[in-house]
Amino acid sequence: MANQELLNEIAKRRIFGIISHPDAGKTTLTEKLLLHGGAIREAGTVKAQKNSKYAKSDWMEIEKQRGISVTSSVMQFEYDEKMVSIMDTPGHNDFGEDTYRVLTSVDSAVMVIDAAKGIEAQTKKLFQVCRLRGIPIFTFMNKLDRQAKDPLELMQELEDVLGMPSVAVTWPIGSGMQFEGVYDRLENEVHLFRKDEVIKLGEDGVQGPELEGILEQANLDNLRSEIDLIEGAGNDFDLELVQEGELTPVFFGTALVDFGITPFLNHFLDMSPAPGPRKTTTGEVNPSDETFSGFIFKIQANMNPAHRDRIAFLRICSGTFERGMSVTLTRTGKQIKLSQSTQLMANDRETVDRAYAGDVIGIYDSGNYQIGDTLTDGKQKLFFEPLPTFPPELFLRVAPVNSMKSKHFHKGVDQLAQEGAIQVYKNEFNDVILGAVGRLQFEVFEYRLKHEYNSDVRMEPVNYTVARWVKTDNVKGLQRFQDSRSMLVFDRYGRPLFLFPNQFALDRFKERNEEIELVEALDVNREISVE
């Protein structure tokens, strides 16, 4: 039986990811949530190079220069007696792999949509990932201070494109120059945009007299007719369906000028689920289990450039973490003492002595950990579900410009590969070949090699677009299957895979070599032999 302190701490935890298409306002919303939580005093402007103010979550130098998020970051703060952890993720499709891994660590997701553009491609992809995992999704329609689509049209698009029922919790009053505020349907009150005022309505809601003479008559008429329509034909609010990921609550506002954020945050903390059970290869782990367990979903090198350190991001799934405790890395069976642990705020850190199920902490990594690793202080050999991996479609051969700095080059390549920032392979000649989902990954790799490892690199394309791993326990003799239209390489775990120029070459290879089983991905815990 779990002790009451543990149960109370778990009930306070909320951990969520923020997802969106690029430029929908995801990072700006993150900043405003941090402001409301008192975690920062002044929001950074994502693209404000002139005055050197940057988004708190965009801590890498390249993020500040490009004005985009290229890596996920974790920020934790306390608000209204809740311990809130925000996982800000890259919106750009080129960094989708990092985003997908982060989404395995959260209990809910906030989907940010540009109200002028509606559902965009990357939003749809990330939504589908959340849907497959049963993650509850909260929708924030952003940028209402600009001219936006009709809110009824946005709600219909949400259901038609994403195939998920929705329910409006707040509702906009106009948009652009005519934007006057939002109506909170659950609290029956109107938040005025330019007056910083909240009007409590009577039992007749927006149909009552309280808004007469306050709102423009056209806006008031539209508000009344729209609320009539959604109350008559829209979905009813059902907290159970929300927490099961079968109904998305919808909120309207504008993150840039910090409007609509307060009602959203208050409702979100009331509606979103506390940490729940997690699947493992042998059953479920409950957060209230006294046995400590967790998994590593991200590794980041050089968060503190002065120390060239590596931090592993650990999602605690059960029990209580105590600094200095000994745990077992189940992949290797190795005992590790967790003596250096930090609470995270992007790249800022402070030592944490105790943490609970539902927290994300950073633990110092001297090279022991891999993405997907399970840590536990229990006797049972426990593995959480494997994290998703994606076969790359773009490949480059890379080498140091200055051979005298090859040590720096190889160290940088190894560390960035361990982060999961890029996929690294080597062929029989020990050439380094990079694999990526998008081209921006190559740009970030080149930038970080130069600025973090002092190694300029030379890159050249290789004529491959398809990668398939060989499902085998023995890599000996695979070289004989290589031909003029394929290349045998090994990933950083020593697992063999073949690269092909196109799908046709892959199909021909499979026809000729039926004894070889090729797959798109392998579990990192899979052991192989070279004997």
C-alpha cells in the first residue's frame, strides 16, 4: 500500500506536451504559461534578435539565431497547488523523431492551432501520434487578435480533419480588430480583451442583459446565435471522455498578448489527468507502486557548454526518487548510483533531492544510458515499452575538414548520435554516414559540431533513400549480400542494416535474398552477436 505522501504528490502532478505546426504560437504559449506560473519574470520574443530576448524554451544558440525550436525542452513550475511540467517540442517536421519520443513521456497534450490557418500538416501528424497512444488532447485556438476563420468553421474542421469530437469550453467574441474577448461557458463569465475585466453573467448566460452596451452589438448578436447553435447541436462536456482521449476541449485566445491563457490554464489543470499506469513488457506499473521506476526518453549533451556535460531526461513512472539512491539499468543489469540529479527549466538547473511519479528530472550521464532505457530499484527485470524510431530517408557521408581534429569530430558524432539528434552509421571502411528524417537535422548537426566540438565538417550526399535493419542475432557473413545497389552499414549499437537508393532496389534485394529478414526498426534492447 502506497503511503499518503506519495499519493498526494502524484495527484498534484501534471505533465503535458505542447504540439503544433511551425509558427502556430506553441513556444509563445509556453512562455506565457511559465509567466503565469512565476517560473520566469519576462517572456522572450521568439524572433527578437535585436534586443537579445529569446524564448526560454529555445535555449540553444542555433534556436536563437533561427527563431525556431530544434530540440525539445522541459520546464517545471508550481501553479495553484499543482506541479506542472511542460514539454515544449520542435514543431518542424524535420525534428519529428524528437517530438514523438517526448510524447511518450507525457500524460496529456496541448494542441496549438493558428486560428487563421486551421489544421496544418504537422499538427495532423502529431495529433495522430497522440491519438494512437490514447493521450488526452486539449486544443488552443491561437492568434484571435488577428483576423481568423469563423469559430464554427474551426470546430467543424477540427472534427472533419482529425476525426475527433470536440467541445468548446471558451468561445471567441469577434477576431482581429473586432476581437473583444472570450466567453467561458463552464464558468459563465466573459473575459474582456482590452479592458482586463471579467464579467460574471446571470442564469441566462450571454442572452442576459449583462453584456448590453459593453460589447459591439454585432459581436453580441453573433455571440448569442453561435452559443445557441453549439449548445443545441454541439457535444456536451464529459470529463471522463476528455481524460480517455475521446473528446478534446477547445479554448480560444491569443498567446502573444497573453489573453485567454488564464481560463485555459485553470481549466486544463482541473481537467487533465494526474499520472496513470504505464505499460511494460510484463504488465502495467502504477504510479503509486512503492518500487521506483522510470525510463529515459531524451539525452542532451552540452546543455552547459562550460562543462561539456550530458544529461539524461528521466520520466519517473512509479515510486519516489531520492538523490543518491542506487538503481538498476535493466538493459545491462548494471547498478548505478544517482548522485547528481536536477530539476529542469530548459537549460537552467537546480539540484533536486526528491521527486515523484509524474516528474521529469535530469540525471548526469557519463555514457551509461541510451534513449529508451529503464531504471528501477526493484528486483524484477522491468522494461517499459520501446520508444518509436523512424527509418531515415536522407543520407550524407561526413568527415572532419581538419584530420588533426578527428578526435573532436568522433566525440561529437558519438554524443549527438546518443542524443538521438541524428542517426549515425559506419561501413566496412569506417566512413561515417548520417541518416536523417529532414534536412534541417544536417544543418543542426554541422552547426553543433563546429560550435560545441570545434570541428568543421565536410559533407557529401550518398545515393540512398531507404534504410532497413537486418533482423538477425549474428552479423557474420552479411558482407556477401552487398551488391552495387546496396550498402551494408552498422548503427551505433552495432546492428546491421542495408541502405538502398530506392524502393525498387529494396524489392529486388528481397527477391534475391529471401533468407534475410529486413525491418524498418529494431528494439535498442535487442542483443546481437558477432561470432
